[in-house]
Amino acid sequence: MSELTALIFDVDGTLADTERDGHRVAFNLAFQEASLGWDWTPELYGELLAVTGGKERIRYYLEKFNTEFQKPGNFDEFVAGLHAAKTSFYTKLMADGAVPLRPGVERLIQEARDAGLRLAIATTTTPENVTALLTYTLGADSLEWFEVIGAGDIVPAKKPAPDIYHYVMEAMNLPPEQCIAFEDSYNGIRSSVQARLATVITTNGYTAHDDFSGAAIVLDQMGEPNADFTVINGEAGGHRYLNMDMVRELHQAANV
């Protein structure tokens, strides 16, 4: 049986609830700066989350929800410019402490580090967004905790394609049997399962009703010693919060 060697984390929605109060707000600030008059409400943003990637989300919005918008001739540059402005606003929001880490995230990462396990990131968000979140929640040194940060356009096909996980595992020279993934969404679980990874799901307000077929367990959060998680699907083995003992048990059960 393969021994657990590495933990691979998604970012948005998994490490922090960045979507509603981080990315959505930053998009709206970029739209306001560009005098577009667009407003992505929390409800609309939930629908836009069907598509991964910020630039892809802008295109999806115009294709499905704002079809009357007259696209400029330099449309690719227009989208890239909006997304760059959004990233700048997002970084400022993180610096202001707008979005904290989810319960149990910092504790579990520290437990994994103390146990000598390797850490990595596999996300569709930009490297700048990852840097901002980690720096302003765990400290600048935390960037060095993650052996590989697979982010943004580093692979051609974003989640739900498995490419980002393949990239990370290849960079770490590890097979999927020695890793476990942490995700929060339908697109995330499709990506990790296709990469043959045991996957722990922690849902959020946008993903609570997603299809998580193939997950090792589905929880509402990682939990803390004084704040139990709720098991949505799967077996917690008597644990009340996600710690490294439970992670190892889930990994072992998934790789029998």
C-alpha cells in the first residue's frame, strides 16, 4: 500500500471563502473602474462559477448573461485588461484582511508540515492571487511551504480537466497513490478524480449542493477541536474535525 506523501490543495473556496467576498467584489471594482455598469450579484456569481478561470468567466458572462454588449475589436486585450485590474483589486482586498482562512485550514497545514509531509497547490486562479492569499493569511514565509504552486494558465486546460493535478504531481515526481487532494466544488472533484486522487471535499455556500461523486468524504468544513465539522457524505471514523490522523485514514481507505 502506498504511503501518504503529499497534500495538494485547491485555493478558492477550499482554503478560504474567496469567491463571494473576494473575487466577486474585485471583479465589480474593475468593472466600475472601466465604467462598464456591470454588477455581478452574489446570485449571478454563483451561476458564473460554472466556469473556472477569471478571463473565462468574463467571456462566459458576455456569452450568456450580457449578450447585448458590443465587444471591442481588441476583445482579447479588453478581457485581459479587465482581469489584470481585477487581480490588482483582489490583492488589495487580501492585504486588508477581507477574507480569512476557513476553519481548520491553518491547523491542518501546520500538522502536515510538522509530520514532514510535502505540500502543493493546484488551482485555476492566478499565481498573484495565490501569493496574496497566502501572504496575508499565513505570512510571506508560507509561500516556501508549498513545494509546487500550480496556478493560472500554467496548463492549457483548466478544471474540470485534470491537467493542473498532473502538472503538480509530475513536478513533485509523485504518483496519485501517494497524494490526497482537497477541493470544494464540482469542477474541482471532476479534476482531482480524473487525476486518480483521493479527495476530501469541504463545501461552501456556492457548492453545498454540487455532485461530489468519487470523493473520499464530503464535509461542511475542516473543523477545529472546539468546532466540529458536519459529515455530508462518507465516514469520519469517529473524528470530529479533520486532522492528519483522519487524512491518513481517508487516504488509506481510498487506496486499498
